[in-house]
Amino acid sequence: MKCKICEKNTTILNDIELKKNFYHCKHCELIFLDEQFYVSIENEKKQYNQHNNSLENEGYVKMFEEYLDFTLENQNIKTALDFGSGPTPVLTELLKRRDLHVDYYDKFYQPQKVYENKSYDLITSTEVFEHLKDPQETLHMLSKHLNANGIISLMTLFHTNKEEDFFKWWYRRDPTHITFFTSKTISIMAKKCGLEVLKTDNRRIIVLQKV
């Protein structure tokens, strides 16, 4: 199987516990699920509906506030798109509280493509890219909606690039999580889209800037 990002050959990760196969690219460090194990659209939405993501969830809000502090540090941001806002657009509301003009989109909960014919200083996409079959295509599309020097901030938990760790990793257990990254993976993806890595915490956040 060829890698979706760099088209190099991959190795098979046979997950005995989950009874699924993943593919691991040693070049760009992408790990992705064999498509035969994808859940249906209906089951995917059912999984999202179970998420307890609201402004009343203090831990969830705290995570997003820390994410925004990291993302917005030393940035002059006026307009933003929250791409993949989920059933409750918590991040959208937190961005508005910081006096930003915000649009938001979600394929299930806010499917109108409000970003068409628009561009933004900031595009956020949190806990989204692990669900994507085509992350390179999506990043390329988002990059087209950035203003000059605009930034894209992604949040998705990075794997360690060690196979023994992957088989113990809780993140792979979510049936809607199909694609897994390291900061190296996203750096390679970014270069293909005219973006460069501005900063990363090397754990779950990476900020990309339009070159």
C-alpha cells in the first residue's frame, strides 16, 4: 500500500486486539486505517453525538483556552474559521469572546460551506484530522482560504512513531479515528500546500503559516 501523503511504500500493522489493519509510512510517519474497516456515515455521526462537548464542560473549555493561548500568541488575528466545529461550537464561542469575527463549519452539524469565496487570518481545526480519509486534500483546500501570512492551527494527538506504542494507544480505539500523524507528517503535508510550520508543542498542536 502506498502512503496517502508521500506515496512511499508502507508496512502493515496488524492490530490483533482491534482486528484491524493499519498502514505505517516510515518516511513521513503517517499511520492510516485500511478502508475496509471504516465505519458507516451513520455510525460515525452516532459516535460524535455521544461527545460531551459543551461550554459547561470545564475541562473541555480549559483545553481549548490553552490551545488558543498557544495558537494566538503574538498573532494579530481578526477573522477566523472553525473548521469541524462539532455538535456544539464551543471553540467558535471562545474565539468570539476574544473579539474575533468567526465562521464555523461541520459536515454533520453545520454543513453549509460558509467559507466559500472567503479568506481568513486564522483557520482552526481541532480533533478533526484524525477522522479524515483525505487529510492532504483537506489541508490544501483550507490553505486556499487563508489571507496573506494567515495561519492554520491543527489539534490532533500525535503518535510516537513506535509500533509497540501504537498497539497500546487509546486514541486508535475510537472507530472514527482513521488517520494518525506526527509533527513530521504534517510538516511534509504543509510544504505541499505552500505552508510552513510556525510552531508545535510536539504533542497535539501544530500551527502552520502561509508562506
